[in-house]
Amino acid sequence: MASDLQALLRAHARRALQVGRLPIGGVPGHTWGGPGHGQPCALCHRAVTDTDVEFDVIESQAADDYHFHVRCFMAWDAERRDMPRNAVSSRQLRPIAGRAPLPMGAGPR
């Protein structure tokens, strides 16, 4: 079910925002979409392949580059907009390398 998947992704995004693994700050410096290039998604940690649409987000203050599946981007963006600005540090952190992907069936496809 799409709504179950989106709820799972939003919960995952909420936690990543709370611990500072994903940025919560204002509008990203640059955001664009296109075919994936095999980079791991900043939210679900699965590769964004060339058969997926990828959103690339560059956080202007820290010059960090985040790659997202479309559904993962939507979950992160919705959660960061809903989260109170003082809920986490405004400091921007890079994604944690080597994180395990979400369980099978919980990815964005």
C-alpha cells in the first residue's frame, strides 16, 4: 500500500531529521531531478538506479549533496516542513556512510 510505504518513509525521515542525519534547514541551495546514477538514497539507503528518477539536493550552507528517490524526497521534505525549527540543531551533517537499507518491500518502488 502506497500510504503504508509513505508513512514508513516519513517515520524514517523524521528520525533522520531528529538525529541530524538529514538537514532540516530552510530551502535547499539547489534541487533538481533526473535519472539516477547508482548513488545511495539519503533516506532509504538503496541505490537510485538509472531506471529511477532521482532528486539531487545540495544544501547551500554546508555544500552537502543528498540523493533521493522521488518518494523518499517527498517524505523528507514533508517531515522537514512539519518539524519545529528548534527541534534539532540547524547544523547540517553528511549522510552516514554504510547505513543498512530499509527492509525489503519498504523501499520507494
